[in-house]
Amino acid sequence: NIALNSMASSPMGEYFISYFDYSEGYDDMKYALITEEGQFSKLSFDHYFYDYEYSCDGRLFAYGYETQGHGIYEIDAKRQKVNLLFSSENLIQTLDVVEDHVIAISDKEIFFYDYKNEMVIETPEAIQDFINEQGEVVRDICSGEKGAFYILSDKGLYRYVMGGNIVEQLIDGYSCKMANPAY
């Protein structure tokens, strides 16, 4: 009766999970923290979170919503506290942590949040131009080697290095299954 919705693992070996327990109802998202020792603790939040990412220093970030709207949050799972970092009028579709930045993408914009300095920073022009040119939903982003991250869209796989002036295409989506909506 349990359906795992999403999960993130920390560098310290903790797991933050969201799940549905169908024996308790169909609409309520449940959350839990599993320590590196295997201790399972149920958590309670007044928010609905979609996806989670840990930073290299063990901070947990998520995108989700509450009555006030969509946003990026930092979650302190052990204390069961949530801090809204910034909000968006548009539904955020994916996020990742690259170095000291939480990067979040909606269908219309991309956000760079410097979590060490606690501020949204200006989106690099190359990335904003890339998002504007896509005209389609970005499917996922993933941190890579130092300062780089990868972007997957229907049009292909791309790579950007923080501070750079270009977004390079690595794989053309039309030459593989990425452009096929059945995959």
C-alpha cells in the first residue's frame, strides 16, 4: 500500500523520501527521513513538495507549493522546519544544486539562488537565451563536474559551465529517443 513518490540522498547517507500510504488515504503526501543507521522517522509538513536535492554540504532543497504559491524551499528535516527561499508565479519543473547555487527551471524562466549568500542572482545571459530558444519544456537538469550542469529537453542534451558564455549541445534530440514523446 506504499508508493514512493520521490527521494534524495545526502552525502552523509541520509534519505529524505516522499510517499503515499494508500491504506491511510489517497491524497495526503507523507514524508520521512531515513538516517545512515537505518532509523525511519515520519515527518509532517504543511507543504506539498515535488522534488528534492541535497547540496554537497548536506542542505536539503525542494520545490513545491503551499497556499501562497510555488517556490523553492530549504527543508530542515530533523527539526521539521521549512524556509521559503523564493517564489515564482510559474510552476517550477525541476531543480538541482550546482556548487553553492540552487538552479530551478520553470517553463518560462530559470532561477539561480546563491544559498551561501541567501539571494537570487542574475541568470547568466547564455542560459536565459537558451531557455527562451527552447520553446519546449526542459525535462531535467543535473549537476556535473566542477561548475558544470547538464540540461535535458525534447531538443537534446546540453551542457553549461557556470560563468560561461555558451550552452553547448551534446546530443541532438531528433537523432535519438529524446524527441519521441513515447519515451
